Amino acid sequence: MPPRRRLAPADRRAQLLAVGARLFAARPYEDVMMEEVAKEAGVSRALLYRHFPSKQALFAAIYQQAADQLLADTLLDPADSLEEQLIQGMDVHLDYFTANRNAVLAANRVLAGDPVVQSIMANELDALRTRLLAVVPFTDAGAREAVSAVLKSWLVFVQVLCVDWLTQETCTRTQLRDTCVGALLGALRPLLAEDPTHA
């Protein structure tokens, strides 16, 4: 083990998250050992466990960081059409999904019963729904609840479809993205005040 560099607690935590994220992206969840994370970070197992008491806790912190970054990178620009905004958001998420296939599959399958990880995903989907709701041009105020329900169902549809695609790529990434975007535009069209493909 290389000599351990002294870091402030916040910097050490950030380093451990970065090492963990790289390992969870590279290999299936069950193949990543906490001892390996400690070794790669150049710290003792005791120090790693002081920051993260379990592998699940480390993974949850990594996934929370990823969810926060995905939300930050999903730019819903009202100057763009709804279709363009959806394409941008899907591209951001698909970039992460393809680069972190093992981590995404772990969160959705291996840790499907973990309440912390599931809460992180649910909170991100809720945040995305709220933000999308703010940019969808309703026909009238009464359509808000219907649009919200469509968005909630669509986000679950996208989640399931993307996880299946990561397991077995039955179509191209572009086809996957366009299928997801087209599904929402088709479902929303009767509720919108204008053509969603035009700004």
C-alpha cells in the first residue's frame, strides 16, 4: 500500500467516492470488495469504514452523488421545444447509464430491496417530474394533474426500458432515446397547448 496522504475529511470522502464509483462502474456490485476500495485509495480498511460503514452505504453515497449530478446536467431550456429538452435530458442520462452500466444494474436489480438506494432513485424521478411539469405547455390549468400522472408513468417506463437495454442491447442507443422521447410526446399530445416538437 502506498504511503497514505493526509487529507481533510471532506477531501478523503470525495476521494473514496471517486475510487468507489470507478470500481462499481467497472465490475458487478458483488465483485467489488471494500478491501479493494481501501487499497485503491491508499487507506486502511478502518478509515474506509469510518466514512462508510458498509458496501451498501458507500454505493448509496456514490449513487446519490450521481443523481445530483444528473439533475444538475439536465438542462430544461424553455427556449427549446419540449422535444429538444427531452432529447437533451435523455442524452445526459444515457451517457451516465452506458458509462456506469454495472452501477445502474446494481441499483435497479441487486439493490432493488435497499430502501436508501431506492429512495435516491425515487427522489430523482420526482425532481425530474417536477421540472418537466414546469416546462410542459398545458392546454389549461385543469390538465396539470393529468400531465403529472403521464410524466410519472413515463419516467418509470424509461427506467425499466433503459435497465432492460443495459442488460441486452436490442436496439441502438439512438433508437432507445427516440423511443422514450416519442412515447412521452405521443402520450402528452392531447393535453398540450401546442405541438411539442416546435418551440
